[in-house]
Amino acid sequence: MDNPVRKVTVRDLSKKKAAKEMIVTITAYDAIMGRLADEAGCDLILVGDSMGNTVLGYQNTIPVTLAESLMLTAAVCRGVKRAMVIGDMPFMSYQINGDEAVRNAGRYLKECGADGVKLEGGRVMLPVIKRLVEAGIPVFGHIGLLPQSVLKDGGYRIHGRSSNEAAALLDDALAVQEAGAFAVTLEGIPAPLSAQISEQLSIPTIGIGAGPHCDGQIQVITDLLGLGGAFLPRHAKLYAKLADTVRDAIGTYREDVCAGRFPGEEHSAK
């Protein structure tokens, strides 16, 4: 009998930081992409609320519901054997009170098979993070640019350029660590500040648009694969142009059907 694949754990991520080994993180939204990211050797797979923009057709992450997030998280978990899978809690699923946050976060572990949850916010979220950790739920923090606060902030912008903002973000990072989070995302933060935060924290920092000095990096899978349309964020690198490949394949299929070339004899029941 084959030995079961050992899952990546929070302890493994901590060891990677100590050894100065990069933690490779990517988003996924279905079993297929989860399986491929896992087979490619990613350490951490986030079922991001970016599903709102990437696969659900929303303008931003705000409309994503808990039911939608749970459904896609469960799908990713079914495709993954080794990587740690984290469910990204959507807007208003953890902000109301601690009891509701624990109840909703627990569903990611019990119903989906996820290994933890992510939520946005620094010091203001300290009590919530503590409650979740005390309940045995691993928490992945998120500070800096917060997509769920885009309406309050009036759009997307880099955070931490002023000395006051930089000091506040360092305090936020330390609060997230103090509350018991196993790691924290640094999004849209100047690289020197990310380096300072990463050096001061004992938990891993995972950067997106935050420079090369974090303990790991996370990217949205549709950006890397060229499936996100014409716009490519500054922080993303295009590794493939799959939209062109998919469009061409479907176009060729349409032409074959219209011309009577498909299905052929080899594709037909005998």
C-alpha cells in the first residue's frame, strides 16, 4: 500500500521561515486548479475571496457570500493532497461578533476539509483572531491593502508610505501575531516596510505587491496564467497566455462542428 501524502502544516511553514526557505502560495477556486497547484509543489493554496473578481463575475470581493466561498473551498480541498488549503472568509462573515466568526470559520474545517481560514484586518481584529485560535482554528492574517475595505478606502492604493501609516502597519502585524495567527499576508506595502515587518515577526509573512523580502509570495492564479483579461496588476507576472489557447481551441471546435468534421467516426458510438 502506498504511503499517504503528508500534508503541509503550520509547523512546516514556521520551519521554512526559520530556514529562510520561501513559502510558495497561490490562489485556486476549483478542484482542477487546486490539484495542479498541488502537483506543482505549492506550499499553501488560498481559496481567495478574489473569486468574486476571477470566477463569479463580480466587480470586487464585497458580494462574495459565505455559501459561495464554502462551496469553492470544498472543491479545492477535493483536488489537493499535500498543500495547506486556506478558506478566505468573505465580507461580513466574521465582523459581526466573535460567536458568529467562530461558527462560520469552523464550517471551513468541518464541511470543506480546509486547514484554516484567512481574514482581513490588524489590531481591530485581534479579539476575533484570538477567539478563532482558542477554538482550534488556524488563522492566516492580512494587513495593508484590504480588498474588503475598498469602498471605505475609496479604491485600491499602496499603504504604509507615510511614517504614521508605516508605524500603524507594524503595530497591526505585531497584533495579528500576538493574537495567534500562524502567518500574515502583506498586501500593497512598500518593500522596505515589508522587509522591516518580516524581520520583526516570528510568524511568516506572505507578500503580494509587497516586494521580495517577505517569507513567501502569493499571486492570483488567473493573473499568472493569463486568464484575467487585458489588465495585469503591477505585482503580477504573466507565466502563460492560456486565454489565447482556450479561445483558439474552442474556435477550432466550433469550426469543426460547423464544417461537419466533428464528431467523426472515431468519436461515435458503435
